[in-house]
Amino acid sequence: SFAYFTIKDRLPQILTRVIDTLHRHKNEFFEEHGEKGVEAEKRAISFLSKLRNELQTDKPVTPLEDELPDAALWNQYLDYQRNLTNGSGEPSWFQSPWLYVECYMYRRIHAALAQNPPIDNFDVFKEGKAQNFFESQEAVIALCTYFQELLKNVKDLNEKQLQEELFKLLQVSLWGNKCDLSFSAGEDSSQKSSPLQSLENMIPYILVNDTEKLWSLLVNAKKRNTEKSNVRVDIILDNAGFELVSDLVLADFLVSSKLADEVHFHGKSIPWYVSDTTKHDFNWTIKQLQSANHMWMSRCGINWEGNLKKGVWVYRDHMFWTLPHDFSSMAEVAPDLYADLQKSNLLLFKGDLNYRKLTGDRKWEYTVPFHQALNKFRPAPLCSLRTLKSDTQVGLKPGQGEQIQASEPEWMVNGKYGVVQFDTAL
């Protein structure tokens, strides 16, 4: 299965790159922290080499030994996995749910640094994320230029034109999800060309396309909305780099077109899945745009900084997003986060990992309704914008999955297909 290939090949590659990254920064650690920095780097590397060995030799998954705030929840989850095996041995790397051990690896990478001050705040994936952003410059410029031109007459657009622009930017945000460094094990996956030119040709690859439902939800929320209550959209972010820029453009459009009054972004509280967005990545991206010597890029950056200052945009992170739990246990494990999401009019979940957590990462029949796979997770109306990079997919028409499978065996994992899949909270 793709899960087996991921654990066997992709994850050790990612760990090797992490070790290499630390090694390459040795001098920098020495300059900043002296011998203490070098000692910490050595300890972190030996911790990660041990982790790689455990993974490759299918050792049992061990409890976390750090004192970080989420360690107890992780260890409880390991107990839960032990109970699932019905006494048939300890959960190990190749004998456990893929979602669990993959998340566990990233949490152990975090521990390797967190337990080794003074390099405990070093993000081993930061370089890759920055490189992805710079290598996507042309696409970023094309998108910012298109968007700033659009803003000039956004007030004059009629309903049909607004709808067309929303659909366009939703698609850019959807296909932006192809730029995923954990999927390519850290190899270059930047967006080289303008993302707007090929949208028309990409429509047949959207297997479930509920953009109409999103439109009517937003328009109706606007109509129902009184002066007192704001229309709020939440974007649960995925990758930094080009994808993040496409999400920020979408968010700006929602506010500028008055389809929404506020947008809340949810990122990761620790470095995660190679290219996932942290608070640092979020702020860094806006700063990079601000200081770019391209008029429309810097205009975007300046406006977005303004949105954050005015509170029209809000960035949040919560440790739940980097736990192994699927979202159906959010109400129980993170009731504060669940209650916050309930205040939203629409939740946009970006990317493949969020889709796996929405659907419990199970081997569903393709035709199982999305609503059913969500397993009672419905704090608010929600929509998944996801390109397929793992073998879980629901909500297809009868025969649709089998038909694609016949001509393209890799369709679920090659990032070529996408969904804009919606569920009401009823």
C-alpha cells in the first residue's frame, strides 16, 4: 500500500534530510551558542539516528519521555493503540495505523530539538519552506498581480462575476495544495508557472466539486446577517510557500468582496509534515511580500499586515492540530478549539492530512457519503480543499473511482486529482 511505501521509504528519507540539515548548521550553532550549541546538535542528531533505526527495523512505538504539554495526550493515545491490538504485541512502526506513526515521527523530531537547548527553537524544515517560497516567485507575482487588478473593480462586480472570481481563487487554493514537501520527501515541489492559466483544463480533475454550495452558503450568510453578527470564515492551513499565498489571496478576496467580515487562520504550533505552516512561516511570508521589490507583491503584504492589525484576520494555533487524533475526537480532546470553530460560518480545511483526519484515514468505499465519514464531526459547515496524496476518498458517484482506477492506478496518490467537498453542519 501507499502507507507501506511511505513508512518504508519516504519517512527515513525525511529523517535523513533532517539529520543532514542539523549537521550543515553546526557552525552556525557554534557561532551563536559556542560549544553548548555543538553539543546540543550532536545530541539531537543521535536522538534522530536512533529514531530512524527504530523506524527501519519495525521496533515498538515507545512512550514520549519529554515534558512538553502534549506528552500525556500522546502517551494516552499509545495506550489506546495498544488496546486496539488485542494483546497481539506492541504497536510498532509497520504494524500500526499509518496516520498515527507518521504523526508520531514528526512529534519525535520536535522532541529531539525541544529537549536540546539552546537549539530547541530551531525549525529543521524552515530552509525548505523558504526555498519553496522563493522558487515559486513567478507564480506568486502572477497571483498577486491578478488579485490587485481584481481589487480595483471588486466593488463593481455583479453577483455572477463575484461568483466566477470566488471559484477561480478557490481552485488556485486547491491546486496550490500540490506544493507539498512531505509528499516529495523534501524535494523541490514549487509552483513555477502562473496558476491561473491552466484552471480551465484542471476542472475535469476535480472529482467532487461543491463550489456552488460554498457560494450559496456565503451569499445566504450575508443576507441573513444583521449588523450585529459578523460572517466568519476559518481556514485550517496546510503548507507554507505558494499554497499559503494562495490561501491569503482567497481570504483577502472574501473580505474585500464582503462575502465575509473576518477570516481566522489555524496553523501548527510546532514544525510539522515538513512544509506545514507555523506562526513564524505565516508572519515571515507576509514580511517577504511586504519587502518584495514588486509593486503588487508588496501591496498584498502591506494590506495583509493591515488586516491582522485591524483584527479582520486572526492567526491561531492549537496543539490539537499536531496530535494523532482524527477530528471526530476534537470535541472530547480539545473542547475549547471545538467551541471556537462552532462560531464560524464556514470551515475550509486545506490539504491531504486534514482530509485524512476528517475521514479517520480509513479504507472507505468510494461512494460512502462525506457526511458519514466525518463521524459526527460537524462544528460548523465545512469544506475540504484537497489534492489526493493518500488512499482515502469518499463521496464519489457510483463507478467513478473504479473508472479512474482502470486507466490510472496511481490516481489516489499522485496529486493530480482534487476535491472541493462540502458538508453542512446539520
